[in-house]
Amino acid sequence: MPISPSSSSQAARENVARQLRELRRNSGLTVTELAGQCGWHHAKTSRIENARTPPSPTDIRLWCRATSATEQAPDLIAASVHAESLYREWRQRARAGLAKLQDNYIELYRSTNLLRTYSPVLVPGLLQTEGYAQALLSMNTRFLGVPDDAAEAAAARVQRSQVIHEPGHRFVMVVEEAVLYYQLSEAEAMAGQLGHLLTAGALPQVSFGIIPTATRERALWPQETFDVHDDTLVSIELMSAEVNVTQPSEIALYVKAFEHLRGMAVYGAEARGLIVKAIDALH
């Protein structure tokens, strides 16, 4: 996998920094001279040019004015905002509540024809029951220290999951067998969740695979949770943030990883057998 999961974000930052550096050099200004015209210390100019500090829209406007390139400011501001949006911290995104966060994903799912999901620790969001989702989201609010609207967020997540039944979409989902045993909710809610997998996994538009814990000579070790939206976007869930990968080379690497993981999974009757075994273990 990529050395840094936020490498797409860093590459976008570096692209903005490179363009700003070229504007300064083309205008004949030194680092110190540009800093003087913008009203800040020369060290800030160096940090911006080396992509260590993201420039604010005001910084970019001042930079473009100092280098006689004011017409380039809007495009550079847009590029900088896009670079920062590629790596989004959960705490920041959850400030408006987790229910609102669920709504933000609806259009993304609806615009995706083929969604490939790999999850080593959780039931994929589109297959979660309300009870399971509420327990998980409540845990998240406590951990992140944000307002607890887990009940509303769980209902929104289940509503969002109706995209599975809308025409024009295919879903290929792969989980590790351990997902069936992590009891994130009470036994009754967990049993309901596992029972739901038996039915949701049998839908014609859904391919649901489980990688058995006993798999020998794995083709690939367990990875981070990620979604591949068609071949245009990979969304990765980290503890602190969501990382959106858009570089084609990185997307291709995640698709390759998914194919390795998918090839180790069992489906149909074998997968249902593993789910039933997990349900029995609850008693």
C-alpha cells in the first residue's frame, strides 16, 4: 500500500506550493522580498513553498498580488481548498452531528455504479442494522467528544442504505470473519445484525464475502477499511480521519489489493455457514 495514506492530499498541497513558488521566481522576488510585500515573516514563505503550511485564501490573494498574478488567485484558492478536503479529520467533520454526516454520503453512493468495500473490523455501513449502527455511532461520539446524536445518525444510516435497492448499482463487500464476533452491541442487537447479513448478503445486486480466520497462506494481510467507488475514488477510514485517494496509481493499487482480498473470501452457502456459527456463539 502507499507509504502515506494521505499521499493524494500531500501531492495536491505540493502542486499548489509549486505553482506559488514559480509565481515568485517568475516575478523576480526573493523569499524575503515576497514576505515583506505580504506582511509576514520570510519563514512563512518557505513553509508555504515547501508545502509544510497550507496557505489561506488571503495568503494566496496577497501572494498573487505581490507577483502581479491576481488573475490566478481564484484557481489557486480552489486547488488549495481541494487539497485540504482530501484529508478530513473525523472530529472536524462530526461537529454538525453524526446524523448530518450520514446524509453527506448519499449522493456519493447514488453516483457510484460499482462499490467495492473491504472491512476488517466492522459490518459495512450499507449492511448495518439500526441497533448495531446506534451502538457503534454512540461509541464514536464518546471517543471523539462530539454531541451524541447516535439514534438519529443510526436511523439516517439505515435510510441511506436503501441505495442498495435502487437500480443501477452493484456492491461487492468483503469482511474478515472476525467482524462477525466483535460484539459492539448487546447480544440481541448483534444477533439481529448477523441475521440481517444472511438476507442482505443474498440480494442479487450484492456480493458478500467473508475471509475465514483459518485461511492458510493469505495472499494479502488484513488492510485498513476502504471503499472503491468505481475506478475514480478510494475512501479510507483511519482512526483520526477519512482519506480520499484520487490519484490513478493509488486507486489501481487499492483495486489490486481488493482483488487479492476478494479471492480469499467464501460466498453463498459457505459464508452463511460462518454467519450461523457466529450467531450460535452468542448463546
